Amino acid sequence: MPRVNLAQLAKENEAGLRERYEAMVAEWAAKGTHQSLLDFHEHCSPIWRVSMNCDWRGLAYFLDHGMPYNMYRFNRDAGATVDLSQDACIQGETPIDWDLFEQKVSQEWAARRRKFNEYAHLEEDFTYGAYYLDGPGLERYGKQMVLLKREFLKSSTSTSYLLADSLQWYVSKETPTSGAEILKDDLCRDLATYDSVTLLLCLKKADELQQLGHDLCLETVTRDSYIEAQIPDKIDFSAVERVRIRALAAEELEIFADLITNDDVVKAEELDTQEKKNAYYYMLFSTEFPKKGLVVEDF
């Protein structure tokens, strides 16, 4: 069965999002509070990025291969990315070795991922990120971060943005009598494009904006309740604005100082404490990513 193009659905939803946003502005205007909503939209629109949080290993993979790690596209026979023709992908075939994938994650999560993959065109190529303004981002995925360029996101015709995590909110749980299903109506209502994603953010954060005020609401944007970016386009070093790496603690800084003055070749797998590994990867990223033309900053 042909799969659905989420970017096209997002384009078709632009007018609906704007209508919902304008209706909310009118509702707030009746109470004299609409300026805060307008200010929130105006503040976020020009500065948002997409962040991709990962751990040291994920960032090391990106450094070595020039693309983010995608666990769904690894095949037990080929051991790396497997490609299918565009026609085959449109008809629902994917390069995913589902038996291997189910060994990596829980059976329930694998079932939900497979259901979403069967529904969304090119889902196996998605790099997932989050609408980002500031701060540490989604640390549950790792404390290191890659920030994508706005011009890369703007030029993409295949990227879509979703109000919440796709698997948690838009795939129903399996029951003893039925399998997981896509919640299509909710999904279509909650998709956005590059041009409409900040409208989606305002709709998502309206209650928190009223309760917390402007500044505190901004701090909640890239937390557990986030807007998901789904990016099928190839992401390489040219798509990246900057790499953000976790600052070292005092003990780790001492190890870092020893590493950069040591002429011996050091391998991460030979380091016996997490502090030493943190210092090693900090050294690796802060020296090697600039050679790829990328800005590195710690936070």
C-alpha cells in the first residue's frame, strides 16, 4: 500500500493552523491578553532552530561518518545503510531488518515504530529533532547537541513538524484484540511546515504562556513536551550550524589538560572511567569538528 507523504499533509494543514491561531488571538483579545501571544510568536519566529540531542557515541558517529546514526537502517547482512528504489519505498517496502530491530528495542516499541513506518513515506530515512530556542534541549536523548541551519530547514520540501512525539501520541497501543493503529485525524491536525511551525508552537504552549508568562514559557519549549521535527533529507556537515558539547567538570578538566599535552595515542575504549571518557570526547570534538568547518561551543 502506498505510504503517506507527511510533508504534503503538513502543507495542506497550513491554512487550518493559521485559522486556529487567529481564532485564539481573537479569543485572547476579548480578554485583553492577546499581546502576550503575539509577542511570543514574534519572539520565536526568527530565532528557532532544530536541535538533535545525542550521547558521546552518537556525536562520534556523526564525526566519523558525516551523517547522524540511524538505527533503523542497519541490516544484519550489509551492516550499514541499505538503499531501495524510490518506487519500492513509495509502495511501502523499507530497508529495515525488523527482526534485528526488535532485538534492539522492546517488542511494543518496535511494533509502534513499524506501524508508523508502514504509514509515513520515507520514515526509515527520518532524522528526528526538536523545535529549539535555547538551553540543553532533550537531555534524555543525550547531553550533546547538533543544531541545524535555518536555511537548510527552509529549503527542505520534505521536512514536517508534529505537535508531539509521533510514536507516543499518534500510534495507539496494541490490545489483546487489535494491533497498533495510526491516529490519522489527530496526526493530520497537528502537522506543520517550516512556515507554520511557530503557529503550532503557540497553539501548543498557550496554556503555559497564560500560566507562566513569557520568559518561563520559553524555557519549556524544548523539554519533554516538544515539537518533533521529521527530516528525511540527507544531513551532513554542511547542514549544521554548530555543535554544542557538554562542559567538563573540574576533575574532567584536569584529565583533559593531561590528554592534550600527552603525545601518546589514546583510544576511548582503553579509558577506564566515565570522567576520562568525557574528557577524551571533549578533546576529540573540540579539535576535530572545527576541521570540518563547524563551530563548537560548550554549555
